[in-house]
Amino acid sequence: MGNVVVVGAQWGDEGKGKIVDWLAEKADVVVRFQGGHNAGHTLVIDGIKYKLSLLPSGIVRGKTSVVGNGVVLNPWAFLEEMERISALGVKINPEILKIAENVTLILPLHSELDKIREEAAGKGKIGTTGRGIGPSYEDKVARRSIRLCDLADEEMLEHKVDRLLAHHNPLRKGLGVEEVNKAELMQALREIAPKILPYSTVVWDLLDSEQKKGSTLLFEGAQGIMLDNDFGTYPFVTSSNTIAGSAAVGSGVGAKSVSYVLGIAKAYTTRVGSGPFPTELFDEVGDKICEVGCEFGTVTGRKRRPGWFDAVLVRQAVKVSGISAIAMTKLDVLDGFKEIKICVGYKLGDKVMHTYPSSMSGQANVEPIYEVLPGWSEKTQNVRDFDKLPENAKKYIKRVEELIEAPITIVSTSPEREDTILLQNPFNG
């Protein structure tokens, strides 16, 4: 069996957690390779909801779970999440959970800066979760970040904190904010170190050893491809690369280790936060989608913005991320609609486009070109056999496949793990 990468093919919130949990049964190791605790993956197992942000979804199934070097880690949020999930009966210890020793840490000053910038931006804000993800990645790229391994060497840690504050304190002073107290920060890091360091390991070496043993790896992405720092709706994006190629970079495995890419896409589209959204709905149809689909962010609780399926965006995601197949989630939310629309192109002035523009003005001003398909009155909720789906639901799936130029091999018909139609096993793909 080959290794599988799971990525979101829209703006995140596509239901990756359920699909990863479902696939984890066949995997030996589950790896998170980018993002931070701005991600929100909800698993529903035997009626119990597990809300994960940093923990790989495989932890609930007792699989070896790895946080790769491409992640930015808030150690306090991480420990809190472990305590919350452990209270639900999930076994978490250094034997099953591994964190890359070179992972970048999110410190309190990062989340503070994130919120300060968003407030100062006013109407021009990007719509971040305010959790310090962006500022932490900035420090990583600027070569001044604190990494997990630094907590084991207090003398070097103090030197690195000095270097970090030499940047942040003048910045905070210019923003009219109190400077960071070095002694307090050092004390906080000393206190957290013994609690988090036991999980630290050389992840790239661990994954190499696992592959030599014949273990199957499942790589779990956060957010979605349209939030990719290069290929998304820039600047309304996250601060990391969310495409499948990041799985290798963010975990320390070679590119040849990635053999199959499964993209996750809702049967419609949603987005959280600011940014362009060509198929966004502002009417009772959009309200119904939000109500039936329970479209509220796992992390922030913010109401998601609803819209029709955008085949142009998903086709782009397929191309830039090398997606082998798509898992379509939340098909059941479309039950009862008389007609369903799919965006098949855009108009920008007099020009017809079949790719999404990179420019801010182009992204903001394109108008969707819709193809209208008949809906279905029968229920798809809880259906587990493709042949038992309503005929119009099957036609909808087939038409989406044609437009995005990728097969749909998994269909999810409820949040429950078992309500999943498997048309092709990714591990045998």
C-alpha cells in the first residue's frame, strides 16, 4: 500500500478530520505537516465529538501520531488540547504522540501581535483567527524563531529570546504596545519545557524508519488549497503552503514518499473570514445551507459564508496539488433543493475565464457563470451505497467529476464515520 496525503480542495472546513479518521484505520502513522491551532477538525465517533486543532486525527484511533516540522506549535494550547481529548478517553503519551524537535513555537507575543494588526487594519483586515500563526511563520522565515529543541538548552534559549525581542519590542513600541518582559517570557518557557519536551523526537528519522518497516503513512493537511500562501486568494490566505507538496517539506520525507493525494471538497462551498468568494450566497438558500450543514467554525465559532460549488477553483486545486481523487463531503446538505448550481467559469468584464485570477482586483470582480442541475427530494443522509443514492445526486457527482477533471472516489453523507461511500480505496490507488 502507498502513502496518502489528504488536503482540502477549497477554503478549509471541508471535513478533512472525518476522512482522515476514516482512512486512519488502514494507516500505521498519521502526520500533520503544516498549519497551527487555527485548524479545526471535528470527528464524530459513536456519538462523541472530538474537536482537534493540533493533534493529528489518528490519535483518536490509537495510531502513532506525528506533528511535523512544518507545523507552528503553541505549546500551551497543545497541552490544553491533550488534556481535553484525554478526558474523553483517548490515550495520549510520548509513545504514541511525537513532535518534531525542530518545530517552530508560537509564543504569547505572536498571538498578541496577530490581534493588534487585525484591529489596526479595520476594514482591510485579512480575517485571521488571531492565534499567532502568521507572526510565528514570519519569525521562522526571518531565522529568529524559538524551536522546540531550544527549550532543552537554557543558555542558548536566552540568547535566542534576546534576538527575538530585538525585533519584537521595537515593533511593539511603534504600535504603542507595552514591550515583552524577557524575564516573564523565560520563566514561562522554563515551566512549559518539561511538559512538552518528552514528546520531542527526530521526526524525519522516525518516518524513515517506519517506511523501512513497511508502515503506511497518512499525511494530514490543515486549511485548504485556496488558502495556500502562493496559490490561494492572496493576501486573504494562511501563512503556510497548504498544497500536497508541503507534506514532504513539512515532515522531512522525500517527495517520492507521497504516492496518492486525496482532496476533500464539500458538495457546495464555504469560507470563513475575509476575502473574495465568487459563488457566495446572501439569500435564503445560503441560510438553509448554513443551518442544515451546521456551518460554524470548529476553532472560532464564526458562521461560515456559504455558496454554490465552484468547479473552477476545485479544478485549480486538483492541478496545483496533484490531486489523484476527490472525497466529496456533506452531500446530504443539498437534499431537498429543487435546483443546484455549479460554477463552470467566470466573467470579468467582457472576458470569459476558466481559471481564477491571481490579482486582487480580478478575484474581487469576477462573476460566476452557472450551470443549473435538477436537485433531488429523496434523502442521501446516512446512505452508504452509491447505487442507493437518488439518480439526480448521482448525476450531480458525475458532472462535478467531469468539470474538475478528477474522479470522486469517496462520498460522505453525514458526520458519522460509517456514513461513507467508498468507490476506490486511496491506499490501493
